[in-house]
Amino acid sequence: MKVRKRTTLILCLAMSLIILFEPTLSAAYVGSMGYEGGISAADPFESNTYLYREVCFLTGVPIVLEGTMTVKKNVKGEKVSIQYIYDLVNVEQGASIRRSVYMETQKKTGENGQTTETSVVTRRPTERVVVGNLIFDLTDYEFTRSGITDPRPAVYYNAGEYMLEKKYRINTGGTITVRMTGKQYGYDQYWSSAKSGNVDVIIEASQLMGGKTVEWSGTARVFVSSVAKKGFEYIQNEPYQISFEGGYVEKNYEESLLEYEAQLPEFDKDRKPTGVIKTYRERMGIESNPVLTRLMVPDLKHLAGHWSEEPVKILYSLGVIPGTGEDFNPAKYITRREFTVMLVRAMKEIPEDPDIVNKSRTPTRTSRSKTPEISPFLDVSTDDPFYEDIKAANNRGIIQGTGNAYFSPERHITSAEAVTMLIRALGLEGLAPYPYAVTPFVDNDDIPAYARNPVAVAYRIGLVSGDDRGYFRPNRYMTYEEAAVLLYRLIRYMGEDLVKDYRERFLSYW
């Protein structure tokens, strides 16, 4: 077998028609899609194992196979060793795939924080595809890929392009070649993750049939997407005599979608092409079993019927707003400290890659004397009960302070400041035109220069809207109820709207 090592990711394709970009060192909450054009969902009973489905085109007729994909990653510094093992069958068609791929991925982080990844196959890939009396054995493998991850405070964005060629030997005589070119996009964050891509495929076969060599070819275009989402459902208590009201349940689940359209030759009863081209179309999906988590029930009886009741309840239930809720004053102005704490807790940390087996750890040295920690801000003490949240916000690049190493924690936050923090956390400042955007608000000229673009982006993605007179009022102090609604919209955006953008845009242009 010929294996060409490149400075881009080398993978193994059996019969699948898309490779989904998967940044190996960034957190991949959605789990693994692999690189073989299939779709997956986490196996609830096995770690590092996924329920898996893909389509085989090697016979000239699409065949869907199902089974498992096992993924194990070992991290040593900036290198990741990855093992993929596939075990797939289609009993009715008498088809199976046995595949093993071993690769090593190297990452490189630039001065701007962006990470590029390059990978090579470290062992000879093995793969056998069986369909009835036909056996396809992998003989040659070529792959080139380029990928980049841009880690922002709340979201890791990634993109990549690739070209791939695989060759198989047919047991009845002849060979088959699959050539692919594709694009992939994705993101990882706590409330949802998505990976989507499409690919154009050319299939060329030279088969020995009845003592003669018969040539045939076909094409296909494939769309694949996998998402993981968190949602909320309110559960009303059935008994009347119970100590707490009904509460929210957090639902965590994965779903994947695969669509393809293929133009393949029609074959006669002797498996010879007739010259007629047939079109095949199909859509299929796979879902994981949902994981349900009951959330805390806050004491917010005094907010019954209030316009911010639902967002406030959810934020208390999630621990975004500290406390139990009984002292919540919706009309109170919120400080920069309080808003920062709520924002950090609303975004949460980006989950770790679930496929990593041995996580790298930096060895620590014990010392008799401990160096006291120094706060990043002169006016925020390390003894502050919310110091860790503020430090996390600073370390993640969400806040920058008010100048001269001061944070001004007790100062009330303005609408312009709050929205700027949100857009900075999402890393979407670039959606605004350069240098300054013009917002649709009547008081556009009152928006500070630093907030003009963030406010424009927030309006565009649905996080903010004007009042009934079309005013944004950027310099007005924000109340607790307004902050709660804004952060609730942020969670909804991260959990729903981003998914739609990464999936539906691909479908629209497919």
C-alpha cells in the first residue's frame, strides 16, 4: 500500500463521501463524527463508542450500513494520537465494513490564538468492504487537508477544506477509485455544538466482468451535519401538597443528519452498465437517547406574572444568578461585578473532548512557601466572593476593565457595556462593517464608539431590540430584569440560532 504523508490531515475513506472537520484538540462537545462520511450519536452504554451510520457507493448502488465507531485519543503535549475502529453491517444486503485508522495530529498556535492542525497516518490503514460476493480491499491512500480553529471566549469556531483519493482492489478483478473535495465548518461551546460540511465526489471503476474489463463512473454530492443541544422543559408538579413548585428539566441530546444525491449508472442482470444514469436521493438521521437533568427550583413567587419571570427562573435554576431568588429585585440596577458573574456562569466552560483517554497534565511542584495570588485588577480583591468569576472573565478575554488596571466592580453597568461584553464573548465583532456600523436605532449617535459595532451585531443576531419608540438607550443603567432577559437570549442564541445557521445555511446552498 502506498501512503503519502503530507502536512495536512490524512484519513481513510472506504466508500463514504464526506469528511467532517473535527478539531482534535479543541473541546468537541458534540462528540465524534469521524472522517468517513457517516453520522453518529453517543452510545449511552459505552465510553468512546458511537452509534454510527454511513452510505456505501462502491457497487454503484447506495447501501446504508450501521454499527459502531470507536474513537480513542491520547494527548502528549501538542500531539494527539488517534485511533478509529469501525464495525458496520447491513444484514439484508449482505454488506459489512471493517476499518481501522491510526493517525497523529500536530497543532500549532499562532500569536493571535488561532490554532492550525496537521495530521499524518502513523500506521498502514486497514479496510475491507464486503457486499455479497464482492470484496473491496484498500490499496492506495492519498489525503490533503487544512484546518483552523479560532478559540473565542464562549465559542470555538473551526473551518477546513480537503481533497482525498482512495483506491480499492476488487476480488473479482479490477479496481475502483474515489476522489473527493469538500468544505467543513463547525463550532464548539457549552449550549450547543455543530459540525456541517458538503463534498463533491467522483467514482471511477474498472472491473473485470465475463472476461472483459468494464469501466463505469458516477458522481455524488453529500451533506452531513451533527449537532448537540441543550434545551429546557417546564415540568408541572402533579400533587398539590408538595413543598416546591414545578421546575425546569435540562434536556441534553445529539442528532445527526445525512443527505446525498448520487448519479450512478444503471446495470443489467450481468452487472454491466447500460449507459443509463440513475439518480438516487435519500435523507437519514440518527439520534442519541436524551439525558435529563432536574434543575433547582428558585423561590420567585413575588415575580408571578412578571414579564421577566421565565428568564429569571431559568437563570436561577442554572445557577447563573447567585442565591435562591427570594430577594430578587427586578428593578434594581446591576453592577459590573454582578453582570460579569452572571455572564461567565451563563456561558460556562467549553466541554472537553469526550474521546481523550489520557489527558495531558502539567506537573506541579510543591513548595514550602506559596506565592500569594495577585488580582488582575487593583479594585478587585482576591478575597472577593466572586473573584474567581471575575478572574475567569478576564482570562477568557470577556472583560478588559475600565483602564489603568481598574475594573470598577461597584459601578452600574450600561446597556452599551453589557452588549459589548456579550459580543466579545461570542467573538462576532467581525460581522459588523469596518470601521463602524450604523444601527437602526433612533439614538444611534449616542452609542459610544467602542460599542457601535457590538450593538449592531447584537441587533442583527436578535439579542437586542429597541423600545417601542425605536431607542436603544446605550448609556442607561441596566436593571436586573433587563440583564436576565439579555442573558436568557444569549443562552437561546447559543443553543438554537447558531445550530440553525450552521445546518440550514448548508441545506439552503446544497
